[in-house]
Amino acid sequence: MQKPTIMPNPNTTEHADGLTPAYTNHLSRRDSLKLLAALAASAMLPALAGCEPTPAAKTASGTTSAEHWPELKLQPITAKGYGKDPNLIMPPEAPWPLTLTAAQLSLVALLSDIIVPQEGQSPSASAVQVPTVIDEWVSAPYPSQQRDRLTILSALAWLDDEAALRFAKPFTALGTTQQLAIIDDIAYDNEQTPQQFQRIVKAFARLRNLVLAAYFCTPEGIKDIGYLGNVPIAGAYPGPTPEAYSHLNKTLTELGLSDFAYPVS
């Protein structure tokens, strides 16, 4: 079984001169906090798998290819959160400072658009400000977000280190083919993943989950999947359709709860 290949974004061009544009945020802080709250509640966001150290691996030539991993020493975030009784209707404008640097945001934007590129009428992840939501997430002073902060920042540093080892440039300065060559090696956790990539594969998977969940929390992402909820109905509520009642009654019968079936006229 061959490993799938990450395809380049058809709406971007090959670049070899390091001209990746800097990410620009267009969200208000209140809007990014709303998306953060939606992301925290998202069912699309599974728990983080462990990123334990992995042993060195043997290459085809028999030599040892050791894992490299940035052992970051991050300053702890000491800002206060919302507290025990937050006002979620009118949240504070800036409950904690954002922590990603401009370079880190640009790298997150580039990776986000590799994960969710523009396709047809659907915008890319950076176009709907996903990197800002990621910044909110890793800057929030809560235990799960702070675990993700170390994971995500380590992944960003790893990508620059790997780009320097392979091509003597930062990741954002590489051409698209070179960038995707690295991403192909860490995008999938399967039997073909070399041992030295096991840790970054898990970290990149966490970033991918955050990007996807954040994207589908935005109005554009919701529209993209065809979600029809949260839409007002004009006039009197018509109630469930006969088909919906029939499905419910069938399920109740299968569960031995036919006494609770709804009469269908």
C-alpha cells in the first residue's frame, strides 16, 4: 500500500524565491474569541495523541537516521481566563494576549492552506482567518490549550529545522514542491512512516485537526458542508416531516419502545 500524496493547491503557483506573503488578520478580537469558543466545543477535535520520543531508525543503507526534535522552553502563560462565571454574551475584548509571532502566523497560514486550499467557491483556511483562531487557541491560559501550544510550536520549529537540513532555507522560503516533499513525509501515520518521523506525524496531525475544526466553525466552512441549522423559519413551525416520524418510529420499535411511537396521520 503506497502512502497517499499531498497535492499542491491548484490556485497557487510554484515559488522558489521565498516570497510567501505575510499573514494578515482581519478578525476582530471578539469574533476570534467566538470562533475559539466554537472550536473548544467542536466534536471534530479529538484529544491529542502522545508525542513521545522515538528511537533512531535505520535507513535503506543501514546507517542510523536519528530523530531531531526542538526542545522548546516556552515562557508559561500567566494571563487569567474567563473565570468561573464568564459573560459569554459580551466577553471581554482581550482576556489574554495573543502569542504567535508574525513569522509563526505566516507559517501557520501556509500550512493551513496546504490542509484546506481554496477549491471552487470554497475559500482557503487562511482566507477565513483560521490562523488567528489557532493563535487564540495556543494563547489561551487553559491546560489543554497549553499542551497544544507546546505541540504546535514544536511542530512549526521542526518544519523550519527540517527545511534547513534538506534545503538550507526556512520552510516558508521553499518552493511548493520542496514544501510538499516534507509534508508528504509527515502527513500520514501508517506502516510506512519512518520511526524518526513518528513524533512530528502526531504533532502535525494535531495541527491538522485544529485547522479543520476551526475552518468548519466559520460561516464559510459551515456553508461548505451544507449545514442548514440556525436558520429562522418564517411563519408557523411545520413540524417534522412524515418521513422523519416514520424513521423515528422505526428506531423506537427496534429499541423495544414502540409504546412511545408517534401517531402519523
